[in-house]
Amino acid sequence: MSKITAIAARKILNSRGDWATEATVTLESGTVAAASVPEGKSKGSFEAVAVSAETAIKNIEGEIFETLHGLEVSDQTNIDKELCRLDMLDGTSNKEGLGSNSTLAVSVAIARAAAKEKNIELYQHLGETFGLKPAMPRLFANLINGGLHAGSNLRFQEYMIIPKSHDVKEASEIVRLVYENLGKELENKFGKRATLIGDEGGYAPDFKEETEPLYLLSEVLEKIGLREKIDFGLDAAASNIKAKAPELTEIYRKMIKKFGLFYLEDPYGEEDFSNFSTLLKEFPQTLIAGDDLTVTSVEKMKLAESQKSVNAIIIKPNQRGTITEAVEAVKQAREYGWKVVASHRSGETDDDFIADFAVAVGADGLKLGAPARGERVAKYNRLLQISDIL
């Protein structure tokens, strides 16, 4: 296959109006491919570090290009290892020097260029490269936004509906119907302002307490006859909440017993492995997922497994900075028997890579926000396109 002859970068705007980074890779064959990188607002302290867009551009067009120039585009694993090695040369091990936004933009652009060279879909190329079996994920749709993703009084960050269907077309229609009818119900009950949306496209009204959104969602689902086709999910993002573990545990107990909560992400702080473990022992039928707890890090995952803290994990490629590192985390999770949920970020771009990634690794779920805002809709539409191909 072709060798890398040029790598350029530029600033683009993300969904929060912040500057993000886009990298463009050119091959000796003339093939060109680009990729841009999202950034989270609710970040774990142990995530790989993103640098400013200006610094990322300098790093991409400088050190990174000098290192990768002339390498075969098909050798993704070696390219990603070179990016990690280059970071180590700068005296860092968490992308503080190069920036995870610099390395991931290049990593994804190279994968996309390689797929173009082979004239196959990106998810197919990733599957072939890493020995993975593609499969369609369930949709984890965040329809009510709170926490750092909204300007409401809601402490918890994401209230999700999770269609039980793996048929993306059916699942997308379910999400669309619930979102539409939820908006109508909110307007009827609380007025038009209740339908203002948060960072991930979900509605962001004020509520009296943390279980009220699930009561409202249940009411809507019963009205439109979809309650039996939906599971509920919650991302508490508890690292951002000033509350003690016993108070949080009582809320989760109520949610699990009353609503059969299927999925619960980051119920406690990012280093509280013990309370994660205690909750999982009490409710082993619920997916207790690590995000800030595990930050797509194999080392953090090993610690979580040693304490039996989780049975599911969020995979966010920008938490590490290369595709290879994200895939390694997926493979480690599978060895532990954990469920895998790939995820977008709150500060998104129009890049739909995460949809291809979720399919390529056979993720059990994909968090992709509500079916509103262009950067979220791009992920839905890419999944729909892939479903037609499959």
C-alpha cells in the first residue's frame, strides 16, 4: 500500500463553539483522508491530555509528520506505537506533550486513508487490521441532559433510553418517536422553555429530584406503547457531584427497583473502586460501567477487575489518543467478560468515526446523544448507512 507523504492540520469548531483539531493525511497514491477529534466537558482526571488547537497543529505538522513520513499507511499498529513512543520522548506518558487530540486525529485520518486505499469501509478495515468481528451496537440515546452538560438543576448527567433492538433502523425510529413525544410532554407540563436542549441534544428542564426524569420517560413510553421495547440507562458522572456515597446508593436502589435500571455509569467518584464493587455485588443484573473510573486505560481496568468494581466499560478513543490503545482496552474488557459501550463526547465534531469504531469492535452499545444537533445526527446516519451495507 501507499506511504504517507504529507500530514496537515487546521482548526475547526466543535459543537460547543470551541476550537478543535482536524488532521489531513496524503498518500503517495494521491489518496487524501481527514479526521477531527472531540473533547469532553466532564473529564476524568486520568484521561490523556488534550492540548490547544494551535499547539496540536504545530505538533502534527512538526514532530508527528517527521516521524510518520514515509511509513506504510496500512501499518496502523506500528504507526500508533510510534505516536506513543514520540510522546514518551517528550518526557510524558499521558499525551501531555503531543496532545491526545493531535495523536488521535492523525491515527484516525491514517486509518481512513488506508480504508480508502483498499476501497472498503472504515469499519471493515479496522476489523481486518485488529482481528475483530464487526457487529451492530445497541443505541444508548441521552434524551435528558443534566450535570455539566446542561444549565438545569439536575445533578445527574445523562438519562438514556436504550432500545432493545439491534436493528439500527428500528432502534433509531424508537429513539426518534420517544424524543418527539418527550418534547411534547415537557412542553405540556412545564412550558416551552422545558424543551431547551443540552450539550448532547437531550432536553434540559429543571426537575424536583433525580428520579423524576425516569417517571416522565416511563409515562411517555406507556402513552406511545413502547415501554417493553426500552431499557433505561443513567450516567451519574458522580465525580462532578457533591454528595456522599450512601445518599447516592439510595437513589440508585430506588431507580433499579422501580425502573429496572439496565445501565448505570460512574455511580461514584473516579477513585471509589470500593463503592462500585459494593453496588455491583448488590445489583449484578445491572450494568455498572466505568468511565472516569477506567478512562479507556488498561492499567485502570486491571485495578477495577481486581476489585470487581464494574461489569461494563465506556470506550472513548480520545481518553487515550490512538485507535490501537482503544482497541487494546476493548480486548481487555472482553477478556474480563465486561460489556463494551463506545461513546461520543459532549464537545463533538461532525466526524462519524465513533460509529465505525463501535461496529468494528462489535461494541454492545454506542452512546450517541439525542437525535438532534448535526454532530449527533451524523453518528445516527452513519450507523444507518452501515446497516444498509451489512
